[in-house]
Amino acid sequence: MIGLVMLGAIINYLTRSTLAVAAPTLLEDLRISTREYSWIVGTFQVAIMFQPVCGYVLDVLGLKRGLAIFATAWSLISMAHGLAHNWQMFAVLRGLLGFAEGSANPAGMKATAEWFPARERGLAGGVYNIGASVGSMLAPPLVVWAILTYNWQTAFVITGVLGLIWVVLWVWLYKAPDTHPSLSAEERAYIAAGQEAHLRDDGRRPSIAHIARQRNFWGIALPRFLADPTWGTLTFWVPLYLSTVRHFDLKQIALFAWMPFLAADLGCLFGGVLVMWLQKRGITLINARRWAFTLGACLMMGMGFVGVVASPYTAIALLSLGGFAHQTLSVTVITMSSDLFKRSEVATVAGMAGTFGNAGLLIFSLLIGGLVATVGYTPFFIGLAVLDLAGAALLWILVKDPAAAELQSGPAALARP
């Protein structure tokens, strides 16, 4: 099941990354300026901030039906990009795409919460989030091939068709643990036994107002606001950076632009494995996630030197370190929605936190688009390193550890099952 969800994430991030890889060709072909490109990217980010709506729909309609609807929509919208002939049309289509694709993260977290006991969710979340990196990694060679062989319009059609194929697989194969015919009674009991009793589905619909009043929500949302600009920079701006600053041609972009996302794949797995390793040494689940986030934030300091190194290949290496570090910390904070909230709230919480993450990405992208011509990219790379350190501090300050609170409540709490 997690493999099926990961495949969906690959398609999701492949479709959203297509524009960035095609940007050097597309901007020249349609005479779109860098500032107009930032508005196109910004429209996507505004629309994807409506993730709470997607999460709520997934919680109410159910994961299988809800994600099938959203995935069909984003596939058709991606194909429609091939019909655009000015930046205004691209902005509208990116807005529609952003709303539909905002369902991916809440859906992934809901599937992880349904299918995995608490101690395995971090690694499962890491496997699922590999899809984001793989999709972004596949985009440069696939899109460049489509452009060189056909044209940039074909690239959008190909990614849309791949999405529709995945929808068929999803509707055919996905089932919840309690209805899957191939799941044994022992496996079903193992999943149920590993779920936190106080987080089980109580049958009530999620309340956004109730969630927003909880300190733990802000402990997830604010670090995401500070950390997510890294992913947006890697996805939307690095191809242009390599083209305009490092003077890479289209073939060189295809050869090197995928490397940060390969490193991000390793970061997805590393973050989950690190959390499990720390738990085996007596550290609580929440504290293990906080330490993993903090380590990733420290590694992100290397990103601050991307703009000052002379060698373009050293810059690629530092961007790759940034991809590894970002996914190490990102997968841990994203998974915390399933550690701290009820099963019936997970998709809504993930969507609300995703709104903050994409708000940070939007602001950062607009700043790049408005200022890069005068100040260059270097201040923005430095800013990414500083923001993650601030996010780590907020994660430690705001999130309450339920296990630690239970221990502090005394022997009576320890006696409870």
C-alpha cells in the first residue's frame, strides 16, 4: 500500500516539476519575464495553501474516493498546460493544479496513519516522501527529452497521461486495512495494537477551529512555514539558477538538476531510520523526531554557501546536501500530524500545516522573483539555512510530548494500560 501511495506522490511531483524544468525554454518561447514567472509560481503556491479543504474532503469522503477525484483533476489540468500561450493562462492553470495537488500530502499522511503502527510511521512516511524526490528527480531528464524530441507542450501531456494511469491503479488496488482481503487477522491485529489508543478514530468530523486552538498544531505548522521554502527553491528556481548564474545549457540541466532530489531520497529514509534508532535507545517518539529535525537543520547550513563557491559542481554538491538535509527534517515534522492527532483529523491537520508550509514557500518565491535581479541568489541560500534553525527551535518550544507528560503525571499514569 505504501508503495502505491509513493507512486502517486512520484506522479504528483513529476507534474508539478515539469514547469520548472521547461522554464528556460518556455520563458524564451513565450517571452515571459522572471517576474511574471514568479507570479505563475506564486499562483500555484496560493492555491496549494487550500490543503485544509483537500484534507477535510479526504477525511469526509474517505481516502480512496477522495484521492481518486483529486488525482484525476491534476492529471487533466497538467495536460491542459500544453494549450497555454501566455503567462496569464499559465497562472490560471497553475492555480487549478496547485489546489488539486494539495491533496497529496494529507492523503499520504492519512494512508500512513491507517496502515502503520506508531513506531513504524516515521520510516513509512520516509518511503512515501521518497515519491516527492523521485518525481522531482525524474522531471529533468523526462522533460528535456520531450522538449528536444517534440516540444515543451508534449512534456505536460506525458505527465498528465501518467497520472491518469495511476488513478486506475489506485481505484483497483487500494483498500483500508480493515477491508483488505489479503491481510491476515494477525497482521490486522498488529497494526491495531501499534496505534495509540487516544488517537483512534472517534467517528466525529474534524474541526478546523478545534485543531487551530491546539499548541501542538502550531508546533508543526510554524516549522513547516520556515522549512518548506527549501523544497520550493530546489523545485522551481534551481533550473533557472543553473541556467542564468552557472550558465548550464538544457542538456547540463538534465544531467545535474536531478541530483539534489536523489540526495533528498536518501534523506527521506535517513530521517525515518534515525528516529527508529533513537527510540531503541530510550528516546520517546516525539523527542526522536525533534532530534532528527534538529540534525537536518544543522546540515542545512551547507546550503548557505551555494552562492559563494566558485565551482558549479561544488554548488551542485551543496544543493544536494540541502536536499538531503531538508527531507531528513521535513519527513519528521510532516509525520508528527499522525503522532499527535486522531485518525479522523490527520488529513485535515496535515493539510492545515501544509498551508503554512506553502505560505512560506510562496513568500520566499515572490521575494526571489522580485529581488534576484538586484541582489542575486546568494542571500536566499543563506536565508534557507537560517530559517531551518529557527524552525528547530520552535519545534522544541511548542510541541508537547504526550509520553513525557504521562511519565510526569506519576505512578497512577504508569499503571494505566
